[in-house]
Amino acid sequence: MKLVKGQVFEADVLSAGFEGVGVARVDELVVFVRGGVPGDKVLARVRRVKRRHAEATVEEVLAPSPHRVEPECPYFQICGGCSWQNADYQFQLEFKRDQVRDLLSRIGGVSDVEISSTLGSPRLYHYRNKMEFTFGARRWLTQKEIADCAPVRKDFALGLHVPQRFDKVLDLDTCHLASPVTTEIVNRVRQLAIENNWPPYDTIAHEGYLKNLVIRVSEHTGDVLANLVTSDRRSERMESLTKELTSNFPKLRTVINSVNPGRSPVAIGKEEIYFGPGNLIEKIGPISYTLEASTFFQPNTLQAERLYGVVRDLAQLTGNETLLDLYCGIGGITLFLASGVKRAIGVENQARSVELARLNAETNSIANCEFLEFDAAGYMRQLAEDRSFVPDVVTIDPPRVGMHPDMLESLLSLKPSRIVYVSCNPATQARDLEVLVNDYQVDAIQPVDMFPQTYHIENVVALRRR
């Protein structure tokens, strides 16, 4: 059968592929079926046909997979934030381990090591400690809104971008990834902005005031940080917002206005504090961390403690080691492991993160840590040349792009006894492992699910020098 765009056809969803999309076959053609769960029999509508594959979306489930469950969120498959709410959690965990196995074997050549079962999250919904919402002047209408024909304001939205549409924002009154108080604040800010005619920023016309609302919640204290990102500074508006929020949310610790006058959609800018200290205190295990509006921190606090515990266990510390923690951020892993080593050095290229890491060390009375502002690859190149010290254990948690080739070369030159490699992108981790396994034995592989209801997976690999 030859498929054409718009055609509806019956399909058996056989497996899940990249980004968790269902995979079916029509004769020899692979069809990626968005919304399909392996084991489903569905009617699907063709959205695109290419030479080697086609793309389709589920129109109707004829016979549900045993793994299929009812999604909790009314915006499921519209906003794209949690694309796996229709699959049971055990299946999600197994899929993620299979993805790690496939990538490490196919790209990294690592196929002779048992991969542990994916470590599940203690909370499956409302687990994110930080959410970044977007204001939009071009609201995306759902099929239900269109069918209901109810009056809807189309020139204002506060929510999340529709996938592959930079200009369209889905207006959300609930989010099952965010904490309940986050949703309450979003709805209150929307109401205040509409009542006062504060215009949202239009990404096509490049005009308007409101750009983003960033909310961070401390799992440990329940305190809240709210950061309104705008195109310019309007003190009277921020004072009104601050009064409204502080009057209605007793756990609100700080209110910030970040001004981003450019066209870039990033939710950062020159900050001004309108209420509170401008930060939050979070805790993982015994360690307290000071966080600011733009600080990177693992977004699932409860699962981050398990992740750090995995790193500690796989590092096999005795108390006599020198630890080097690359891409250390505000000192998350460095400080968590500090009590188990003789000396710990954290390396990070963001100046403010290094300042916060040093503050966090002082706050926790940790004296055996030092933090250096340095590009990780450049630092490793210098260390390999001058040999000022040779670390016994190296922990690495790079961005999604993985490690630079020069850094891999320097790491192999230093020959630390053990390496613990944490990655949010197992594909680039596998690429790097292909180089490292020439000199190192893979001892353990532990997937960790930091993002339930999504296809994303964190993976930890322990390596020992041969």
C-alpha cells in the first residue's frame, strides 16, 4: 500500500523509536506514529511522506496496548511537554533502559556490560522545581476551543510553546509537571496582566512587554522565586505585581524582574529584585544550595538526590582521593561528594555559578573544596601539560553536546583511576565512551529517570582504568 498525505490507515504499533514515537510498518515503509504506544492497533492519519519513512498521528485507538493508560493532562499531545503520559510508568522505565542499551552498543561499542534497571523517580507528576512559561500575542487554539466556539482572547497567552511553532503559545491553566503553587501563580499573573492591559511580546512584530514567567520552588522549604522577564523596565507594573503576589502567596520568598530588550527568546536579562533576597535555598541530602533565577540545577530535586547517590556509590570513594568535578555548576556533585574525599576541585566556566559554589561550600562549612572559573576543556589541557596534580577520581556532567575531543585526549593523558560520567544525552555519551574504552573498563551503567512522562533519560557510567 502506498501512503499519501492525509490518508487514514490501520496500523499496529510495533515498538517505540527516537523521542518515544511509536513505530509501525506498511509493507517495507517505516511509519512513525505520534501518540501510539507499542502494542496499540490504531487508525492513523498520514502527515508527511518521505522517501524512507512516513509520519502519522493517531486518529483512533482500535485496540489499546496493555501498556496504554489514560493521560492526566488535558493538554496532552498539544503542548508536547510530556509526550509519554499515555504509557504506564514501568514501560517508560524499560523503554529508557532499552534506549541506553541501543545507543551505547551501536555508537559506543559497549555491549558486554549489564545495564541496571532504570532508577525510577519517587514522584511521577509535579516533580519539576523550575518552570519557564512564555507570554504570547498569538495564542494557539485547541481543537476543543475551536469546536466549542466560545469567545477566546487570541492576542494573549501564557503557557508553553506548541512544538515546532516559535510564534504560537498554548495558554495553560494547569501543568502536571509543575508544582501546584506554580500553576496558581501562573493563573494569578495572567489575570493581573489582562486586567491591566499589559501587552505580551509579539515574536513576529517584535513589540510588547511581557516575555516570560520563570518560577522556581524549593522542595526542601516550599519557598518560591518568581521572575518576570520583560522587554523593558516598568517599575510601577512590577510593584503592582509584587504586591499582588506577596499578598496571596505566603511562601513567596523573592520577586525579580529580568529585562531582555533584544529579540532573543531567552528568559534571562538584567535583574532587579523587587522583593526578598533574590535567591532560594534548596537541599539535597545534608547539603544546602543557594539558587538564583538563572542558576542551573537539576529540575527534579527528589530524584537528584538519588542521582548524586548513584555517582557517590559508583565513585567508590575511600576518603583519601583527590576528586576533580568537571562542569560543576554551583557545586552540586562536588559538595555532595566532598565528605568522602581528601580534596575536591570543581571546574565551571560560568562566573556567577563559581561564586555560588564557593558560597555553598562556606554555608555548609566544607573546607576541602575549591572552585575554579575555567573552561573545562581548557583546564584539562593545562592540567595535562603542567601536571600540578593528578586526580584519582574524575566526575563529569557535561552539557548535551558531550565532551570536546581535546578534553577526552587530556583526560586519557592524566589517567585517573576512576571516571564517573553523568550524561543527559546518552548518544553523545556513547560517542565519548567509544574513545574512553580503549584505556578504561566500563564497570557499571545506571540509567536514572529525571523526567517521568517524557522520553528524556539521564545515564551514569562508571569507568576504571585498565
